[in-house]
Amino acid sequence: MIGERNGRAGRRGARAVILTGDAHDHPGGLSMRWRALQTALDRHLPCRLQQLGCDRWDRCRAGCRLTGRPGGTAEVAMLDDVQVWHADRTYCPEYVRRLAGELVAARVTTVVCSGLDTHRYVTALAALGWFTVVFDLHNVEAQLHEAIHAALPPGSPMAGFYTQRHVRLVDTAERTAVRSADAVWVCSDEDRAEVIRRYAVAADTVRVVPNVVEVTGAVPPPADVRSVCFTGRMDWYPNIEAGLALLLQIAPLLRKRGHQLPVVVAGAMAREMLGDVELAPGVELISDPPSPAALIAGSIMAVPLKLGGGSRFKILEAFASGAPTISTAKGAEGLGAVPGEHYLAAEEPEEFVDAVDRLVGDPALRTQLTRAAWTLLTERYSLDALTARLADLAVPAR
């Protein structure tokens, strides 16, 4: 167990590091997960976030072996004139050797490699036997990318990325990392079952470490509904499809029912990705909102997702802001939220509008849902709950 290892190493000063393939302030669920994991782990043993990267531009003056270019990273990496898959672009054999030495010198005992971009580091660091290596999955990526590939309409501009080759690469990378790691962390019970089934690994090596949000104070008081909103990164295909459903299907039906509530789709790249859509009056796109929480508070959170994996931060943020939520089953997947108790269920546009009717006209229902959602959030999906879950750091080791 990691807890046992770190207990034995306590006099030497056990430490943990979370390795990431992107910047920690990058908008989206991954960076939110990284910061929460770092905060929770740091309450038990010193833990830091470290973005993978090195000074190889100075060391490899003839050109990086991945990009073939000095001074910066190319959008498409090349190795021996062969295109390098995007999830391999953070990996450099020279760097991983130096990184391992630096981690040993810093007395790091536990290395959490978070996200698919770190898959090669899982394999390389686990092979050394110097650390307990955890592979932290934001989604079961192979399952999710298979679903996206199948759902893309012919001629979609994203079809060139979500190819069958890409899906095979995701499956191979994820399978190798899952089987190499000492332990695997996933966001939900559903993901845990899928990892065990898909990759035929021992059940006691896979642990649920859920997404969480910071919860402060008491349950927000009931508020009048001032808008219907959907939030998320709009360069992510499942969010694009959900945003379009709200803009083009649900919003017009709301107007036909006589609702004049503003409809807001907000998040990174919202205007850039959806700006060509002809918007009805009262519908707004907001890119990179300075405070998503301020948008969500006082709104109805509508989540018409048909694709997704892990668990949705947008629903946790709605629960934390006291915003009543309407969601598809896929949107609420992985949270253990009960339709009718924590949120209202809807699958089709008409059902979303029916649910808005109910929430606007029934303040008591809004209060009932938001209070139950707050209780679920504080018990399972708060930083304090995550800290308690990681108290023993009981993930299996070799």
C-alpha cells in the first residue's frame, strides 16, 4: 500500500508529485482535477504539481528528437519524418531519465501521472521501480473516443482527428499505462468497472478518486431564475454538440412556450467554435467568462450531453452554486445523483423545456433539488471529502 510505503518513508520525508501534460491553469476539467488532487494530497504529505517539459531546446541544439526543431514545440511533432501522435508529444527519453533523477533527489516516493498525455511516463517510471506510480484517468479515454468516432457526422471537421487509427492508439496507450502502473485512479464507479473489464486488471488496483469542487459556507439560499445556461470548453466535441442542442433546439422551444429567460452558453472557445450559429434573440455566447460561478448562480443549468466520460464538473459547479439542474442520463453519469431528488431528468428538447416550466413555476421544487444536491456535494464531491478519501493513500503497490 502507498500508505504503508509512505509511513515507512516518513522519517525520510515522503513526497508526492502530480505530473501533467498541460499547464495547470489551462481552463477545463483536467486542470480543476489536478488542483484538487494536489490540495487534497498535500494535506497528508508534501505534494506539488509539475508540468512535463524540459530545457531540451538548449540541450538538443541540433533540434529536438520529437519536433526536429530548436526553440519550440511544433503543433505536429515529427520523428524520422513520421508524424508523432499528439499524446506522445510530451515524451522525451532523455528527459524522463533526468526527471527520474530529479524526483529521487527531491525524495519523491509517489508519482501520479494524470491524463493520457502522461501515458509513456507511467510505463517508463514504473519500469525503474523507484516510485509508486499512479495512472490518473480523467475519463476512460478509449471508450469515450470510440463513442465520439461513431457519433461524428460525415464531413465533420473533427473527423480528421477522431479516426479509427486514433481510437486504436488511445486504446493501446491507455491499456499499456493501466497495466504498467502500480495503481489506477478513476472518477466514478462506472469508470472503475470499465477499466477492469476492458483492460483485465485486478480490481484492487483500480480506485475511485472522484472529481470535486471547493465548497464553502452553507447551502446557497433559493434565488429567482434569471437564465438558462450551459458551461464547458467548446473545443471539446461532446460540449459542442450539447451547446448546439441548447442553442438550436431547446432555446427556440423555450421562446414558443413564452419564456423570455436569457439562454447562455459559456466557456473557453465558445464564440470561436459556435460563433457561426445564427442565434435567436436573448441567446448569448460568452468565451472565457471570468467567473463561471457568477453565471451559474441564479441560473438553471441545462446539460443536454449525449457523449461524455468520467463525471461532469459543470454539474458539480451547479450544485455548489445552488443552481437547479436539468440533465440527460449521460450528463449526470458517474455522480450517483438521483433524478427527481438531485436534478430533473430530460433527454429530448421538449423534455428540457417541460423541466424549465416546472422549475420556473415551483420555487419549492427548486429549493428541494438544490438542498439535496448540496448535501450530495458536501458528502462526496467536496475537497474535504476527497481529503478524507485519500487519508490512508491506500492504493495498491507492487
